[in-house]
Amino acid sequence: MQMRFTKMSWGAAARGIQTATGFVTSVNTWAEFFNCLSSAISSACSWINIHQKPQNDFVKEEIQHLQSDLWQLQTTLPKMRNLVEILEWQIYKKPAAELLPHIKDALLDAEDIIDEFNYYELKAKIEGRIEECLTSSGCQEFYMSVIRGSFNRVKEIQEKLDHLHRQSMDLGLHCAAQRFDKIVRPETSSFLNSQIFGRQEEEKMVLELLGVQLQANAGYKRKRSSRVEVLPIVGLGGVGKTTLAQQICKNQMVKAHFDMILWACVSDDFNAKRLTKEVIQSSKKETSFDNLDSLQSILKDTVELKRFLLVLDDIWDDVMADGGQDWQRFCAPLSNALQGSMILITTRSQKVADKVRTMDCFPLEGLTEDVFWEFFIVQAFGTESLSKYPDLEDIGRSIILKLKGSPLAAKTIGRLLRTNLHASH
């Protein structure tokens, strides 16, 4: 008996059912669905041309295989999603960059086929009368898709995921620490290494928040403080938070206002002992101690009766680990300083800023359009004059609109364009 089956868009169908009822994602719920279909499939097997085994044995074996394969595929997904996250931290490495797209494609295939089975399950539950639709083409298509088509596709996708995971292990990529490599995010310092464009207004506002007197104030009283204020500068990556902090450290009024200016690059490795040692070294003191208690005693003596500015550059979410206890441990020796001492942090995370701040955050946006254009020209043309390339101005202005005032984006794109100053490039 010849049958015709039309293909349907499983993704579209699943989305339609999802709108009405929501997806059923738990593999355990499939068991009930497959059990209630067993008798229905037994009735339908007459048109599936299989004679090697008794009908009931065939149905039972097929259902068991399908359930087992789907369970294996479903429980593989968390491992593969975790692998994607690990590889994204190493995207600058060629093997990771080459392997990652294949893993993402295989993951999408796996999620699609699971959505397909969820669609059939929900469809049967909504109709509530599986046995009455045995003669419909939809049910026949379902049996052929699951028993003949999807059963093989489940195995194929599983084998692909297993292969890709083995490849990542062979390349030594699967166990890399999820933190920025120093090659990608080099350590920062308080010293500026490039020309500043704009930011005069932002600098003035931060100075006021830091309590820096714009005019000499001889009556300022020096007394101990019960706590050190924390001012976060918050903004997107590459918007210029570190550069603004460096400019503030360079400001002569800041140098006159604070007895000492300290700097520590935190990045995604917030560790109280490491940072305490770095802050001590930033004060131009050397220490051979590696014990936290000894280091904190030295830091306490270093800042005692001093009004200091401490910049903690590039703080990430790990500062909140253990309920923020590591942050509190780090700050403990700093409470013996003079009133007016400040901690200035830079972070991309509003959540981090809200947790550690003692005053309102300072949000840093992209450069203004005129300043940003000036900066982009320097990056793209260097010492060359834009007047030599009149046809490139309109192209350049259309490019900067997409860069949202980000100095890092302008620097990256500008230096790439500088290699070939032709309109076609």
C-alpha cells in the first residue's frame, strides 16, 4: 500500500502549540505519552511492512529504543551548553573558534528534534483521542516520523555531539578556566598610554563626587572616618571607564587632595589576599608575606591616618561570591583611614555596583558624536589627512553611527580600515 506524506515545519508547529499550552521539557513526561501510544502503534503497524518479528515485540522494542535515545540526548544537552560557555571564553584561540560553530549547530539540531517530540506529545494531549485519529494522515505521518525518521536522526545527532565533545577534550579546551586570559585582557595601571578625547565634563563630575575641592579649601578638617566611601563608574565594555579612572589619577587636583593614590587591576579574579598584596605594592612597599592576616596588618598601617584614593579597575560578578564576604574581608583594613578616603571602582555590572556602592553610581555613556568622529579619524587615518580621501568621509560617518560612541570599537574598526584606505575596502 503506497502512502504519501507531506513534510511540515516542526519548529513552526511547536511554536504554535507553545503559545497555547507551553512546552513540556521533562523527558520523564514522555514515558506516559509513549505508554498510551503503544496500543495505537500496534494497530498502525499493519501498514508498516515489517515481518521479521511479532508485532507486539517490535512495538515494545521500538518504544524502548526511542525513549532511551531521547533520554540520552536530553541529558547530553547541559554538558554541551557548558562546553559552549567554556569555548566562548577561549574564542581567541583558533581551535576553539573553529569548533564552536559546529557545536552550536549540533545543539540547535538536538533542541529542534526534542521540540518536535514535545509538539507531538502536546498535540496528542490536546486532542485527547489518539485512537480515533489512527486513520488520519497526520497520525500516519507521526508514526513514520518517530519510528522510522526521527529515531535515526536522534542517534545521528547524539553521535555528532559525542564526537565534538571528544574533539574538545583532545584539544585540551574543555577544562580551561572561565576567566579572561591576560593576552586578551592585559593588566591595567594608573598610567595613561594614549591621548584623551573628550570626557572633560565627566571628569569634573567624578571629581566632585570624590570630594575633590575645585578650589583650595584650607579649612578642610582631617579626622578619622568610620568607613570608606565607594563610588562605582558603570558602563559597557570598551566605553572608556578605565581611561577615565586613569585621567582622574593623573589630575593634579586629585594628587593634591589625596595623600596617596593606589591602583589594583581586579578583572574576573577577585581574591582578597591577592588584591591586598597588590594594593600594598601600589603604595611602593614590598612585602614577602603571603599570609592574609599579615598582609592586612601591613595595609592597615599603610593607610592609617592617610586620605587615600584606591582605584579597583574592572570588577566582575565574582566579587559577590560567598555573599560578598571576600569583598568585606578586603575592605576591613581600610576603615582606619582619614575621612574623605575613597574607593573608585569600574565595572560593567550594575548588579555589582549596587552591591558595593555607598553612594550613587556614575554611569558612563559613549563619546559625543563630534568627539567620537575626531577620535575615529585618528584611529583610521593616523597621520594621514582626511582631506586626501574625500570619498571616505560619508562612509566613515555611516560606520560610527553603528559603534554607539564606544572608543574600543572605534579603535578596533579604525585600525582595521587603516590597512587599506580605499572605498572598496
